[in-house]
Amino acid sequence: MKILYRYLYKKLTIYLLVIIPSFSIVAILVELIELLRKAKNLDFSAVLLYVIYQLPEKVYYILPISVVIAFFLLAKDLINRREIYPILLNGISLKKLGLAIFIFPVFISFIQLTNLEIIMPVAKMKAQEMYLFLKNRPKNEPLIAYNSWVTIDKRTFMYFGFLDLRKRAGKNIVIIRFNKNFDPVFRIEGSKFTVENKIKIKNAKIIDLKSFTDFSIKKVREYDYNQKIDLNSLKKLVKIKKPVSIRQFYKAAVIAEKFGYPASLYWSKFYSKLATVISPFILGFVVYPLLWNRKKYTIAVIAGLIVVYWYATAFLTSIASTNVIPFYVIFSVDFVYLMAGLFLFRRLKFSEL
């Protein structure tokens, strides 16, 4: 039995190794034609790098559909070669066969998660840099920054929990100044602040340290720290990453909520990414019982299920981003497909061949 399952996994792997590069090349070519048509800096090394950096994202969207196609090709191959009959005659039902095969999309979901969390964030950032270079456009300015330390001068440092770079306002600020021996001599804490020609701090606590035994603490509603801050330079110092992975969207959503910044877009993307990670298993599970049906409309039904799944998930994500529906409703598509798969799986019989 282990030999049989290794044989099936090998065939599925071979199908994926053919399907994924084929789909990726088509997707890259379509995007490349549009890019070259509008490119102002025609640097072929940059074009090549852009293609390479775009591949992880293309694979991310192609993998779920590739699993369904691989399942379809496997079932068709087993039927056309009549290999399915020895399997059934040896007491291995289609249900038992399916339970063994479902390990494959679970493994693909793990690959999907690894790609999303480790590879895509870096590749996406590099691809965006190449894209802006080829289009001769300035880099996108960041909107928010959080949990960052920046240097004001050689002995003065500033920390902020949250900073809206457009409004020039933030929350949770700490400024520390050191002496020549690098001992702390001055510290300011505040709940809110704005950055203009000077830093205006609200609800400030000022700690003046003459020594570790001689210090004073004073609280004021407003305090002007007379230090000019160049916000454009600050944008270059603060490392801003556009959320790509599940972990990054979660962190951005939590930070935004904590500091009263709109978080619905981050939460909707977070749940959407989670749904995409498990989509290879969900689509494979609902499609598997249909693969053994010889009726001509089966292919159309499978294609329709894939299209409905992606558009329904995208639609719910869009609605959830406006706070019209709870974010977890995005998973309702997966739940419906899972229930449909269970219903079809329970009715799966050899007579359907």
C-alpha cells in the first residue's frame, strides 16, 4: 500500500512540476509585456530581476489551482490506463484512496505558508523597487511607522510607538539624552506628540537626572522640545515594510488598533491570506469526489467551483475591509466548500466510474 501511495504522490508531484512553471511563464509574460510597453528605463538586468522577484507571488496564486488540475490529471490517468481497477479490486475504496491523497494538498498548504511568510515579503519588496526603477517613478512614501528608535543627534535618541507620517502626529514618545560618558541625563515621556519645526509633546513627564541620587520629575500637559526634526530624513531612517505575510498583516492590524488607526484593511487581508493558505486543501477536497464522474459537464462544474471560490473570497475580503461584515465571515466560503466536499465524499461510490 505504501508503494501505491508513493506512486500516486510521485505522479502528483510530476504534474505540479509541469503545471506551475507553465502557468508562471504565462503570467509573467502577460505582466512583462505590459511593463515593457510602459517602461521608461529599459534595463534588461532590472527586467530579469523583476521577473525573478515576481515568481514567488505568481506561484502563491497558482498553487491552489495547480493542485486541482493535478488531481484531475491523476484521476484521468488512472481511469484511462485502467489502473484504478486493480486498486479497487484490492480493497482500496475511492474514499480510502482520497484520505491518503489529501496529505498532498496539506503539504502544499505548508509550502504555501512558507512562501508567504519567508520568501514573498523580501521578494515583493525587491520587485517593487525594480518596478519603480523601470517605470522611472519615485519610491512610495510610507504612511505609518511604529515601534521605532531614531537618532536625533549623537547623544539624543527618540522612540515612538506609533507615527502617522502624513499627519505628522503620533503616540507614545520617549526622548533620552546622554552626557559625554553616555549616562542618561534627561528623559521625556509623552502620550501624544506632533512633529513640526519642534516636537510638541502632550501629557509629558520630564525626568531631569543630575545624578542617580539627584533627580527631579515633573509632569506637564504640553511640552515643546526645541529640536528641529526633518520628517523627510526621518522617513529614510525608519524602516517601513508594506505588509505581505500573515504575520505582518496581524502585527500591522494590532498596532493600528492599539493607536486608533484604521485597521479594517489589515484585518481583512490577514483573514484573506489565511484562507488562501488552506485553499489547496479546501479546493482539492471539494473537487475530489467529482473527478470520478464521467459526465461531460464535470469539468465545467470544477472550473465554476474554482472561479466562485476566488471571486467570493475576494468579494467578502473587500466588504470586510469596510467593516460592513465581521472579518471571520471571509472563512464562510471555505466552510461552505468544506461541507459540500463532505457531502459529496460521503456519497462517493465505485458505481460513479
